[in-house]
Amino acid sequence: MAMPRNRRTTTSLRDSDTTRLPDSDKIEGAGSWDALEWTKIDQPVVSRPVPHGLSDFLYEAEEVLAEGYGVLANTDEAGTLFVTNFRLLFLSEGSRDIIKLGTIPLATIERFNKIVIKQQSGPRQSDKTPTRRLLQVIGKDMRIIIFAFRPRTKQRRAVFEALLRCARPSRLWDLYAFSSGPSRFSNISPRVRLVNEYLRLLGVESRHSSLSTIEDGSFTSSNNWWRISDVNATYDMCPTYPFSLLLPKSIRDEDVLQACKFRARSRLPVISWCDGRTGAVLARSSQPLVGLMMNMRSNADENLVGALCTELPGGKRGRRKLYIADARPRKNALANGAMGGGSESSANYFQSEIVFFGIDNIHAMRESLVRLRDYLDTHGTKSSDGMSSFLRHGGWTWGGGNLSSMSASVSTLGDSGWLIHIQNVLAGSAWIAARVAIESASVLVHCSDGWDRTSQLVALASLLLDPYYRTIKGFQALVEKDWLAFGHPFLDRAGMASLMGSGLELPRQSSSANFPSSPMRQTPGTFPSQSPMSNQTQTSNHYSPIFLQWVDCVSQLLRMYPFAFEFSSAYLVDFLDCTLSCRFGNFLCNSEKEREQYGVSDACGCLWMYLDDMRAKVGSSHVHYNLFYDPSKHEGPLLPPAAALAPTLWPQFHLRWSCPSEAQTGEVEAQCRSLVEKISELQRAKDAAESKAREMIATMEAVKAEIRNEKQISSSAMNLARKAKRENGIIKRAIQSLGCTIHVSENDDCTINIERNLIDLPERITSSRSTNSPHSYDEKMDMSVSVTLTPDDDDVSENPILRVCENLCPQRTRDGGCKWPDSSCAQLESQFVGLRANYDAFDRLSIYDSYFQPE
């Protein structure tokens, strides 16, 4: 846990008049911009010891380079500002927690400046007016941050110089993504995922690509119409295209090599998406090199484009129509003819129609975003100068009683042009999707180079056509295919310098010549007229929020079709923040070739793995999942009508810094998610109770079965007892019939007393058998014999007792045989069990039966 700093420092920061900015004089008065050239700061980056308690807030391999004590002027909150090798980190002095508004990744910073503000002095004050030492940080994520520092402490200089060294590094290796390494977010080869996506489009999902198939070149495949080609496996044909391409099956690789010469940067027409049911395709390319007179042609290019128009499905006669969608305004396309470019002629391409969408270039998009950011900062709740829009200039933002003034803020939003650009991209994508879905036509999309507006239109149209791309896994495949694999220059569009040479040197550029002029409001007479940015730099700069604009379009579709997308708006915000921060290697460099050449996938972590890990920790209730997702409601393409294409500001992204309360449009979703979680908990409790009830019922059934079994056993035991009792009675009667008396002791020892004269026994037995009465015997015996039933291993013939038993046996014949051989008599065994005979037969046999009469 972070420990609070020395209380003396706290008091000085909180109570210092030179640090806090009162509402009356924040960012007002005469001042001057103070910029520092890149060449003045060329010292190596040296890490500092981590302050006590800060390590809890740092990421893996994140190091502190500089720090300063100041105030976040936006919220008037004092704290400590740290510069690390990954971000600006602002730690609140009171709570010792991270302040999100003042914490921004270095790669997300579009621009930063030092500002000196002179405070307004009273008429009786001396000529020496105090000054404010400010640091302005402008982010690509729509925020403008102002930090104030105490004068003459050189803390602002230390922070500023650290930003100069780290925000725009001279080498790619200095980015934090390489310092942190892959860690636990390792990235498998994106090329494997690309080929697997091609196989899905071809309908041969049973096959799966792997690193081995990529390395040995056995990843090619085909269906009846299309094939996966390795013609660009070494990136020699087109360095900004992926290593594998989806092409018409009828076109040979030799023809492909010829066709690429007719397109700008060799970006020939290739298939981005195809409909396996109808054979319609969505293709992309760069502009054709038709020349100034617009009369240059290429048979190879025309044959390749014509091969996109396959036969119509369902037995229909003829070939499908081809639309060539040029994303540029028509005048821009004609102007490109002066540089050798231009647009196609429908007369040269079979059954084709040329359509211009009129979408502006990257420079117009950059300027539009700057105006939008300025509008939000001016009229937002939390502005960079800490002043509320309700109080600024007497409340003119809200009209001040003048209706014409009240509409000024609305017109300013319209003047930014951002929503118009969003609408143009949405309308063009919807038109393309409708042609493919309704007419089963093929569409070829291109702009100038085929990697900015083309990527926007093709990716958005694919999102409308294919429900798979509206899932989280499919969205990843779409971004990797149409943005990363097809060479959108992320490094240039992010405002980072281009790769130069084998050393990956990024040329340094002046901090005052990187981006447009500061959107910070300037009251007339407040600041000098000169700006640290030159207009010439604005036109030559390649920074542009093209990808941000496309994600904004996706959020508009998510708003229109809340049941069609598996991911939520929160997922898009986190995804976009990770992209802008350059924390992971997925969006570094300008092409697949550069990322493969420099081993970015192996050296850096993977954004997709990071997002997957975030969801895995929570499960299906994570905010990245759309609570209302129902794929059964939108199983086919999404075809929004023109009237529905009315975009609005994306609250979760555009308003989160300037209007944080109004940006909580996801609160309803959060409440619904909370209710769903409670319902899920109740459902889990219900399932647990039902499971416990089922277990109790099963236990009761088992107990009942045991009781029944015990009852059966008890009944059987009683039957056996009754049978034993009958058998014992029979044995007793049988023995008593022999003139013996049975005595059973308490320890179950059985004693048989025989009252007979052993000498006269054979004769008396013989004489008794000759009498009529079978049970007559002489009771006057002068000799008593006691026989105990105990085991005896002695031989029967040597045991006199057993011999007596044999003589007494009523079934014994005169010649020593047995009248009842089936009685199982054991007269020759070692114990007296001669009457262990078949007791059932005994039970059925009466003692007076003639069976016992003498022969």
C-alpha cells in the first residue's frame, strides 16, 4: 500500500497560491509558448529509483524516469506526476490513488507544450507579476490535460525533457512494448490465423493451418471459385500485402504478377470476403495507374477484375454484375491522374459500374478530430482550464438569454465535420453490403493507396454481411485481416515516425512540428498570435485517426443493432485504448512484412491475449460481453436503411473526459447487468437447492431400499428360524425316539444321554424292531452313556461313541447298509451329524411311518 508523503510537502502543494489556479485567472493573461527542439535533448534515458509505495501501481518492466509535484488544473487536485517508460502517471496526494484523467500512455499523447501564464495584477501591485508554469498534454483519446508546477523548481523542465526523450523514441526498441516483452500474453503467429480465416471463407474449415504448414508452403487450398495463393510469400510482389492472398481460381500466378504493375504500390485486386452460397465477393485494391489522359489499360488487370464476376447461382443465366466503389470524391480521383493515378473506366471492365463515395482524405479527418476535441473541451463539464461551460463568458455557451447564441455550440459541433465523416463511411459500407446481399453482385473497393478508406469500407461492409465478424473472435479475425494483414500504416497514422534502415531508427522531429496547433482556447489578447505548429507541417504529417474513426462506426452499428453484437461498447473502448497506447506489438509497424522482419510478434505481448485474460477472470458477466446479444435475431446480413444512418457522439469514448457524468450511458446496461447477475445468483441457488433436493430424494430412496432389503432379510431370517425350529423339533423327536435325552446348556453345548445297556444294545434293538410298536423300548437300563457333539478328527471305526451311533441309527440294516441313502447321512465323518439328513424329508415323514417297521 502506498504511503502518504511528508506532510510538509502536502501543505505546500495544497496551499501554495502559485500552484493552484483560481477560477478568475486560470489560463488568462498574457503569456508565451515555450517549445524545445528535439536536438537539444539527446541524453540517454536513465531510470530513477522507484519511490516508496509506487511499485504497487507500476506494470511489469515499467520504470520511473522523472517526477514532479504539481496540480492537475482540470480538477484542481494536487499530486505527484511521474514519467515512466510507458506513461504519465498522476498520483493523488490525498488518496494516493491513480487519477485516470491525469494518467495517459506516452504513445497516446498527440502533443505536449510548456506554457507560461502571467497573472493579472492589480493597479497598486508592482510591475513584477507572478507567472504560472503549466504543461499542456493533448491526447489522441479526446482529452486535454493541464498540469501546473511551482515556479523556479525546475520540476516542469524535468518532466518535459523526459517526455521529449520517451514520447517519441528514436528507435522502435525503446517502446515499452519491447521492454515488457511477451510476458504471459504471448502471441502465436498472426499468419496462421489469417490462413485459417481464408479457409473459413472457402468453406474448408476441416483444414487448419499451423506454423509448419506456413513454413513449408503447404497452406494453399481452393474451392470451386477461389484459391489461397502464396505468390506473395516473400513479399517481393507487394511489400504491404499479406504473404497469402485469396484470388480467383481461374487466374494464374503469372497473370497476378503482371496485374500488380497496373496498380499503385502493386496493391492489385484481391478478395477480402466471399459468400460461399452465392459466389459474390468483396474485393479491394489501390487505384489504377491510368495516367494523366485516363487512357492506360492492362489486360492482366482487366482479366483479374473480370474473374470476380462468376456465374450467378441457382441456375440463373449470365454473370453477376461488378461495382467498382471509389471511396474518394470524384474530383480527387481526377486530380490523382496528374500523378499517374486515377479511376477505372466502366467501358474497360466487363459489366461494371463505377461509384464514387466522396469520403475525404486523412488530413481532413485529422483536422475534424481536432475541432471535435476543441468543442468537447470548450463546452464540457470538465475542461482543461477547470472552468465549467455554464460559467464561461457569462454563460454564452447556453445563450445567456439569446437563442442565437444558444445554438452556437450546436453549430460548432456540426462545423467539426466528424459526424458527417462517420455518416459517409457508414452509408458507403451499407451500400456495398446491400449490393452483395441483395443483388449477389461483386464489389471492388479502392481509394488512392488502398489502406485507409478502403480498409474502413471493406471491414465495415464485412461486419454487416457476416455474423461471424460480430462475435469477439470474429472481430479479431476481421481486424487482423483487413487492417493488419493488408497493410494499414498504423505506425504512421499513430503519429510515430517511420522505420528507417535495419537499425529501426525513428527520425526525430521537432515537438513543435508534429501535430496541428493546440486546440486550447485562446481568449483574445491572452496569447500571442504565433502558434508552435506550422500549417505546412499539418499537410505533410501522416498522423490521422482513421482506425479510431472506423471503431467509432462500429459503435454506431452497435447502438443501432444492440442484439447483433457479442461485444459491448466497453470492449471497443478498451480495445481502442490498447491500440493507441502501443503497449502491445499487434499494431506496431506499417505492414505485416515489417512485423515479421523484426520479430514483433515474438518480442512483444499480444493485445488479444490480454483482452481474453481480462474476460477469463470474470467470465460471461464481464463488461466486454454485450448483455443483450441474441444471434438468433440477426442471423443474416445487417442492411441499415439510409434514414437510420444518423450518427451521434460516442458517449463512452468522446465524452468520458469532458462530460464524465453524461458519458455514463452504460449505466442502464450496468444496472441490467447487475440484475442479470442477481438473477444468475438466484438461478444458481435454485439449481443448488434442486440438486440438494434431488440428493435427499435419492438418499430417501436408498434408505427405503435398504429398509425393504432389511425387511426381506428379516423375513428370510424368520422363515429360516421357523424352519430351524421345525428341524430341531424333528431331530429332537427322532433322537428321543431312540431313547435319548437331549440337554442344551447356556453356552449352546448339546449333551445326549443314552440310557441303554451297551452289551445288550444290539440284541434289544433287534428285538425292538421285531415288535409291532416302532417306539417300544425297555426303560429299565442299568447303564447311561453321555454323547457330546464336538468335532473329532479320530477315525470313526476307532470311536466307540460313533459305533454306538451306527448301532442306534434306525435306518441301519442288519447287514450294515442304510435304508435311506439319500438322507446325506455323514455317519463316517468326524462328528456326530448322522441326523443332519434331509430335514425336509424328516418333516414330511411321520415317526410312526411304516418306513421304520422291521423288514
